Amino acid sequence: MIAQLQKSLQRSSTYEKKNAEVALAEISLKDRLASLTNSAEQWKTRPRRQSPPVLERRKSSNVLQELPIFQQAQVPTRPKSFSAHEKPCDITSGLTKFFGNNQKQTRVESERLLDGSEIDLDAITSKARPTLTSVSRPRAPNRKRTVKSENIDDRTRLAAVRINEEDFVVAEEEPEKLETQAQAIAALKGAKQLLKSPTKTSTYPEVMLIQVRGTKNVDVRLVAPAMSSIHEHACFVLVHEKNLMKYEGSMSNILERTKASQLCIEILGKADLNCAAESVVTVTEDKKSKLSKLLYYSENSASYSNNSCQTTLEPYETLVSKLNLVLRIADDRNAETCSRRERLSYNIMQPSEVLIFDFGSEIYVWSGRYSSKVSTAYAIEYAKQLMKKSVKNGKSLLGDSESFDTDGRPEWTLFRKIHQGVLVNIFLYFAFNLNLISFFQDTLFKAKFTDWPETQEVLTTCKPKPLFLKNKQEVKTYEDVKTVNQDDDVDGLVKRMLEEDEMDPILVLEDQEIDRKMHDVISEDRSLWILKGEVLQEIDFTNHFDARRCYVFRWQYRIQKSGVRRIKSGKEEERETGRSRIAFFYWLGENTTPKHHGLCALRIKEIDRDNSPRIRVVDGNEPALFLALFDGKFIVSSDVASMEHPRCYAVIGSNARETSLREVCPESKFRSHAAYIETSKAGPKVICGANCTPEQVHFVLAHAEHFQQKVGSSKKAEVEVEGDNLARGWINSTGRKRSMRVWRIFENESEQTYYLSGHKDCAFTFSQLVLTETILIDVGEALWLWSPEVVTTFSLKVADRYWRNRKGSAKVVYKGAEPEQFKALFMKWEDFEVETVLESREVKELLQERCRTFSLQELKERSNLPAGMDMRRLESYLTDEDFLKAFGMKRTDFYDQKPWKQNEARKRVGLF
């Protein structure tokens, strides 16, 4: 220690400057050591303070006496102050006091806790009295007491649900096989009877009253269908199966009126909410009684009308949004609250989730496109529990307090199941168009979200352009047509029909036109999926399709630019240019259902994450490009699984790359202009009609050779010509020199229908499904005018002008009375079932009967007029003399007038 002090003294140079009076060098080490020793002895002999005595434990009897309320008030005395010399000077004594007393006090407290006696605190509080009393004052009138439980919603307390999840596993079932003809006929009649008498009913209430109200964010909500719900502060839309009415209150704002008009347009345009009305009827205050025919009266109508019109501090849309409740189905199958008492945003709906939307008067079960059916089943069970729970404040906000007095929801509450992208099994298909039309979301449900996207493509995110590019003629309306003479209009229409050329199909993918020859198009890869149950399953590529299935065909291709020349040499060479592209074709078999079509279109999203073009392909009307990708080997059978039995196929196609085989019934009659092939264990057999073209014979021989290669046989195929087998039935279509050219005849216009892989040399093009309305069919040396009902005079005139100076017959064919020559135009035929069969007649003969003149009295009576006359142009059946006598002007002057003047003249004469 001395050595350390010595070193520190020697190193410290600043210490000498601070102690200039006494130099450290003059003080010896012995003196400093003695000074330190003396200081240590003084600390040991310091005076010690006595510690206070240990406190005894306080008992309950002593505690009451020590309370301030039981003691007499004493005058407080000033504490005694210590003098300067009495104050402790040694601060170190406090350390001993601190540590020593703390240990003793801790020990005393521990002993006190070990004692079993307790303090009687009830005795203390019973004798104690408050020193101050608070004066209660009465509450001001019209001041509502705040209830802490106003935010508690009984709808969030749902009981747990348990269902058998194995019931939702879709098992693939084999279709019932029909072994006899009687079983097939019985099954067909049962299916037709089921279609005639559908068992499904609409899930919408019979009468719905929609209230449109709000100052900033307009709220659209279903209210009670009662007259008491209607007031002047909002707009209302009344929806019925055959009526659509709009009522605008006198005190409604411009936002509410605009929203109500938009809602009516959407309902009318989509025929949504089970409304088939043709127009919107605007109801004013004077004609308010029109609504009473569909709405009911309530005893509390006056009370609700007054309450609904009262103005509040909060906007109405804020008050009514407190009824909103959104529940999410969690992974543990429980319903958890996702949103409550607030306006909703479109982003709350995720494709992988299942949500329950409760708007008080409307309950929706919404399932995303990637959600499971099990979660949807749980959501439906939870939604049924919500239907049994009442809505707080529903009387004042939704109207009709009588229906809210009972437990549960009223009868007019809407309960719907909505799938993302599809509106509950409602699909409209056009069999000869690639477009799939679907009403995506419920109009009423869509109006709940203020940020709903204006345009949303769900099924087809990258929509291809039409297959045929043509210049559409301007379509004339009835108002335009009736201003001129009908004969002049027929001549102009027929002239456009004859001038319109047949166009080769052109498929447009990503703004690139691809024709049937596929110039500069290189196919890189092909993949195939099949729909099994509700899931797409990838399979090995095959050219043999099943008519009972739906397939998804993925095509990877590249478009190169031919004729690329070198800059230096100028030599032309082929080079790989262009990027890889992808397109999806989803093929729908003939024997599939609309449910399969919708599932196939939806499941493409799972394998197409890049939003590639998607083309809907119908069995029997495939695009030429689709058939060319199979290199002329495309085959469609009714049942691919059982290929051991003999099969018969018809050969269809215009060239070697687009040829395909379609299975037909071997017992049906064959067509003379077609070629067929029969397959069996013995080998293929070629059957040719008497009027088939050499190209058709070449195509069928190529397919027969392909079948032989698959079997491994080197034997040549047997050939049969019409007439060799007398047991086989044949039908000849008289006058058929080319494939069908089809026109649809409307009221005042016509439209040519195109076959997606059509050519004039094809054996068959359209199927029987094309016969829906009045059809004009041209096959070269024969003209057919088919109609499901009495053909109009306008259609007869069009057919007569179209076939003028042409060779062959022109006949009118009615539904259910088709002759054998007309049936031969189609590959398959199934007779129509009609109640009244009309006789087929020649076009000229029927037109002469229609265009004969009548007297003015006969036209006024309208009793003995033939069917099919144009009842809106009865003046055209008058002679020139009777016309001048009745109208006082010539025909040309009459048709030069405006439409309303023509109608006024018809009313005066009695021909309107």
C-alpha cells in the first residue's frame, strides 16, 4: 500500500500546484501514515445512537381507539427544533441505523403474518361515518342516461356448429347406362318433364321495398314492404315480379334520386331481383295509391312515418351503418367478427374466405372463388342462427315495428347465398358464340359498397375479340322502318344480304389475327386438364374427347416474322422471333350441364395466374384454329371409357388439318352427302354416300389409316358405298350443293350466322340447336325458311326477294313438321314436340295468300284475316283506290310523313 501511495504522489504533478503552502516533499511518509491511523481510530471510537424499541403487534381492539374519528381534536403543536450543536454531525451513523433497523423490522412483520389472528375490518366500517356527505341533484330533463351495454350485440353470440364434412366430398359417379330403347325414351321424357315443371323457386321475397337515403354516402337497404315505410325524406324502389316502381320524396336530395335511377336501370337491364318488368313506373305524391296495391298497411304507420322523418344530429347513413355486421369463418370453423357498426369497403372480400354479411333486413353468405364448400356450409348454418336473432333499433330504422316485435327476423328479410363471380347458378349461354354471359353479383348487395369497381371481369380477365371481323350495318329501329314502304325496306335488306361475302374465321389473340392457315404461328407446347367433380386434374395429352366431360386446353405458341433478310448479304432466312404466348381453350361437351360449364370457367383461374386469353369452345362448333392444333385427328365420343363396342363416326372438316370425327348412332339414317367410318375389333370400315365429295372420301380414308396404325394392322380398310347394304337407311337432301348458309330473320333486320370452322365443302356445320327463331337456310339449289310459329309477311318477302331468279325450290318449314330432306342437312336430328303442327308450303304460294287485298271494312273488323299478317301495316292490304279514298293521299305521300302523323291517320281510319 505504501508503495502504491508513493507512486501516486510521484506521478501527480497537479497536486503540488493546489497545495502551495505545504509541500509534499517536506512531509515524511511516517507522518502521513500516522495521520491516517489516527483518523481510523477516531472512527472506531465514535458515539453510537441507541436504536428504538421494537414495536409490539397491534390488536383489533387498539386499532379502533387509534382511529382519528374516535379521538378528540387536539391543537397541533409546532415540532421542536434542534440546536446546531445537537444535530448529528457524523453522517455515517445513518448507515448503521438504516441497515440494522430494517432487518429487525422485517423479522417483526414476518412474525405478525405467522400469527393466526385476523383484523375485523367489517367492524371498522360499521362504526365509521363519512365526514362529508355528497348532495344528489336531479338530472336535467331530456338527458338520456348513458348505458355501457349499448354496443353489446346479441348477433355476435352464436352457438358453435358441427356438421359432417364427409358429406361435402364429391365422389365421381358413373352415369346410369341405358341398355334398351324403352329406357332411353323414358329417361328422355322424364328429363323433358323436369324442364317443363321446374321445382326451384326464387329466393327473393314476392315484394321488396328498397329505401335509398343519405346525405353524403347514400345507403341502399331493404325496408318493410308497408305504406308506413314510405316518407318524403328519401327515395324508394318497389320491386315485384312484374312491376318496377320508383318513388321520389319531395324532400329527397339529388344524390338519392340519382342513385334510385341507377338502381332501376341495373334491375331492368339485368332482370335482377327476380323482376321481369319491361319498364320503370315513376310514382308521384298524387299517385301514391299505386303503391298500396302491392304494399300492406300497418297499425303503427303514423308512428313510424313520424319517427323516420325526424332529423337527428348524426346523418342517417351513419345511424343505419350501426346495423352492419360482418362475420368470417375462421380455420377452426367458428364465426368471428370481422367488421361491426361501420360502412363496408370492397376490399374486405378476399377470394379465399367465406363471409356472412348481416345488414339487418338482408343476410348474405358470400364465398370467395378459392374458398371451400365446407366453410360455406358452416356459414349457412351460422346465418340461420342470425335469422332467429332480433335486430336492435330495427324498428326505427327499417320500419314496421309490428314485424320486429316478435323474436327473429321478419318474413320479408332477404337471405341469399352469393359466390364470387357467379350469381347463384344463373347462367345464360349462347350455343354459337364464345361469350359467356353471367350476372356476377346481386344488384342490392353490390349497392352496399361505395367503392365497388365499376367494371369487373371475373370469369374472363383477358377477353378475346370476336372470331369474325366484319363491318356491321347500321340497324334500323321500328320507328325508322315504318316511315318508308315495307317493300322498299325488304329490297334494301336483301341487297345487303347478297352483297355480304362469306368470311374465313379469324381468331384474335392479344391483338394478333390468326387465320385458319396459321401463317407464322409456331406451336411450342400443349397441355390438357379434365374437370373431375369440381377440380381440374391434369392428364396426358390426347385427341380423343368425351362428350360427357369438360376439358381445358393450354396452348403455348409463338408468332414469328417471316422473310427476315440479312443486312450484308440480303439473303432471306427464317429466324426465331417473337415471345412465347399462352392461350386457354375450355371445351364443353355436348352432354355436360351448365353447372359443369360454370365450374370449368371458374377453375381456369387456378391454373392461369397471368390472365391469359380464354376462349369458350362448344362441342360441335369448335374454331378452326382449335381443330388445327390436333392436326386433323380430333375425335369426340359419347363415352370414352367403353371403347370395346363398335362405334360409328361422321367425318367433318374442310381440309386435312381441321378434320374431326363425331360419333353418331349406327341405327339412324345416314346422309347421302357425307362419309362415315365404323370401328370394331376387326378393323375400320369406310362408308361413303352417293353425293359425298372426293375431299370427304380422302379425309375418311386418312382416318381409317390412322385407326389401323393404332391397332397395328396392315390390312386395308373395307369400303362400302350407298346402296351396297340394303339394310342401311339413307336420306338425300334435295338441292344441297354446298354447306348451309344461315341467316336469322328478325322483325326488320337480318343477321348472318357463322360457323366457326365453316367452309362451303363441309358435310355438316350447324347442329339442330341453331333452330330457335326464324331461320333462312341457303344450300345452293334449295332454300328453306324455318319458323317455330306462323311466319311473318316480312320474312316471306325477304325469302322471295332473296331467291328471285335462282334455281331450285323455296319452302316454308314449321317446327315439328320438318320433311326428311330438311332433316338430312343436320348430322343428328331429334324430333320436336309441338301441340299444333303446321303444314309446310311453298314460299310463293303462301306469299300470294298473304299479299292479297282486302276491303276497308274487313280490315277494320279483323275477323277473317289470315294468320301472319302485319297488323301494324294494315293499310298496305288496301287497293290504291281504297287507300286514296280512306286516307285522302297516295301511298308515297303517306309514307313520307313522320311516324306520329302516320299513326294519327291510322287512328282516324280505324286501322291502328
